Amino acid sequence: MIERYTYRERLCHWMGALTFVYCLLTGLAFYSPYLFWIATMLGGGPTSRYWHPFAGIGFILVQVWMDALWKRDMIVTETDKVWLKHTEEYASNRDGSVPPQGRFNAGQKIFYWGIVGAAILLLISGLVMWFPERIPFGIAWVRELAIFIHEGAALIAIGLFIIHVYMSVFLVPGSTTAMVRGYVPAAWARIHHRLWYDRVHERVR
């Protein structure tokens, strides 16, 4: 067995997941009257409205922590660009035809940076919506623009989240277990992240 994620990395990941899911559920409740029942199940409209921005700030803080943990691992390399030309083989589980990758493959890096970009947009637009009285001269279109950006960034983040869950649970079995327990079999690491496996194996030797 090889350690894939440290305790700190796993704690950071699940804290991010918890705050994101809370923001997702309460945000959907505010987005449509047909989904307001979600807010009712989470303590009511006022409660959800109060905690939504605080959970959002929590999510942003987790992203900052995650960046400190994984920033070097998430740098896009020439190897990643080659991998992107073989996404069809990856999606169809033809692992033998996929170029070897480091600790994270190009798809995971795209997801990471997509979430970072969405988080920045959500933070800026969310602050405008949270404190509308601070908008200079009460310019109405600024708040309307913030709402549009917030909803658009949220939809992007939700789409990435759905893909992330699908990939982790169904496409690459063992990914979720790794994030829970922290370890993966050496054979799994060799198949899915050969360059990382070689580096870890060399270090162990």
C-alpha cells in the first residue's frame, strides 16, 4: 500500500466538500421556489440565508489551504498536454493507451483550477450581494451583474462537482477509498499515476 493522501489533505478535502455541498443546497433553495423545500429541511429560509455566506467564506478558506497543499502538484506540464490528447482512451478505461501521469492527471488539474476560478467569482459576486448597501451610489446594475456572475459561476462549479463525483466513484474505482483511508494499492498507483508511483517507489527504495 502507498500513501496517496495525508491526513491534512483528506481533512482539507472533506471540509471543502462539506462547505460546498451546504452552499450548493442552500443556493439551489434560493434559486427556485420549487426547490425552497431544501431550505426548509436545513432549518428554514432565514437560517439558510444566514449561514449560506458564512459557509461560502469557509469554502474559500479551505481553497486557500488546499492551494498551499497542492499548488505544486497542480502545475500543468507538457505531459498533461499529451494526456489531454488521449482523453477518449481514459474515459473508456483503456488505461494501457493513456500516457503515464504524475500524482494528478490533467483532468484532475483542470477540475482543480476550474473550481479555483469559480470560487473567486463566487466570492467577489457574493460579497456584493451580501453587502449591497456598500455599492457606490447604490448602482443597481452592479448588484444585477453580481447575481448573474454568481449564478453562472455556481453552475460551472456544480457541473465540475458532478463530473468529479462520477469520475471518483464510477470511472476510477478506488479514488474515493483513497480519499477516505489515505492509501492505495501499489498496482492501482502504477496503473493510474505511473510517474508518481515511480517517484514514490524510488524514494522508498
